[in-house]
Amino acid sequence: MCRADRGVVLGLHRSDPDRALLEHALNLGVSGIDTAYNYRGFTTHRALARTAADLIGDFTLSTKVGYFPSGTGERPVHSLDPDRLRAAVERSAEDLGRSPDVVFLHNPELALTGLDPAEAREKLAVASMALADSVRSGLCKAWGIATWDPRPVRAAIEHGAASLQPGFLLLRAGLTVAAPILDAAEHLCRILDIAPEKRWGMSPFSGTTTDPAWSALDLRAFFAADQECSTPQAAFRLAYELPQVSRVAVSTSNSTHLQELVAATRLTIRGEAVSRYRNLVDKGP
């Protein structure tokens, strides 16, 4: 069985834990699982443990905390309350039957948007300390920040929270990321001094590969002429460059799709083409 990590992380955002798929992932060399405390109506951790308790020790396991039951049966509520975050990390480790390798602060920008800089800085600092304390307590091995829109996070850190050092960043990645989000992500990596190997990408297809826009794209300019690949494979490989990340989390329940994505990681990118693309999107229309 090949266990070499190819930088592909199996996300459980849109799919239930499936033992056959997890076994297939390991055989392909995929050694990462990404999930969250609130997935599947706050049951995904228990479902994963029931489905593959003997397998999840073979994976690098990341999860996220920041969404909580509303108490009224409505949509989950978002909070950076440190006590709730700490309790969620404790519950996550209990339900999984092991300490997660990384716990991400889940979309902190939702609680930071609209606050004045001092208040945003304090709120982010207190939430970050709760996760850092969880690492010191052995509830998880490392902590990080997962952000869909890094601009409010960047603003808070620029105003004095940079002393709080996450070990990892999980960022939107790929061709669907708008220039302002991409610029903010790269800036956040710089001010936190997060090296590429500690940066992970997510949502490389913005939810689906069946959108007609994908079939209209011609991405051959990004690759050497002798490399054959499908448009989804090309887009997935490019997600490692926009912004530069070492791993990409992708949700799929299809073993063939997963195999194609693993193969895509072997594609060689033309760096000058990526640079030209970055210049174009920065300039805008």
C-alpha cells in the first residue's frame, strides 16, 4: 500500500465518511482528512470514528471549530467565544477518539467584520489563545486559521495581533478566487510568516466541476505541450499555485475523481504562465 502524501486532503464538507473511499484514498497515497465540528449537523466526527476508527490513525486529521448549534434547530451560529471554542475542541477529540493534528479557527472573519480595529484585534487574540491553550493541553497537536475571506483577519492582525502565531493557514485556492481575496491571502501569509508547507488550500472548484464554465476553459497554456490532462485536473493542479500552498482539501465521494486528482498533482506547471495570470487578475478588466 502506497502511503506517500501527495498533498491531497480528502474533505468531508459535502460527503459522509465512507470506508471504501478512505481505504482507496490511502492506497492512492492520500493521507489527509479535513472535516469540521459542525459538519453533518454536528455528527461528522462520531460518524468518522464509527466508520473507520482503525483507519483514521493513518491520516493527518484536521478539523475546524467556530460554528455551534443554535439551540432552536435553525442554522448553526458562529462564535469566537473562547469557552465555546475550547469545549468544541474537547468534544471533537472525544468524538474522534484521538487528538486532531490541526484544529482551525473556522471563518473568524464572520465575527470580525464591521468591528473597529482594536475590538477585532482583541476578539481574534482571545479566540486564538483558546486554541493555543488547547494545543498546550494536548487536545490537538497544532492550531491554525481557516478563512474564506482573509481581509478582516488580515486587518485585525495588522493592528497588533501578529504575536499570535497559528501553525497553519487554510485558504481558498484556485482559479475561482477573486483577485482581492487572493491578494489578502498572500499578504496574510507574509505578515504571519507562514511558509508554503504550512499553507493549505480549499474549494478548488468552488463547489462543483459540472458548472458549464469549466468546460469552456482552455488551461493548456499553464502546462508543457506534452502533458495531457482534463480541465478539472488542470484546475486542481493550479490550485496549488493560487496562492502557493502545499496541500489542497477537496470533497468528493467518487473514487475515480479522487484518483484523477491525485494524478493531477504530478503535472508540471509553467511558472511564467502563472505569473502572467497573477498580473492580469491584479490589473483587472
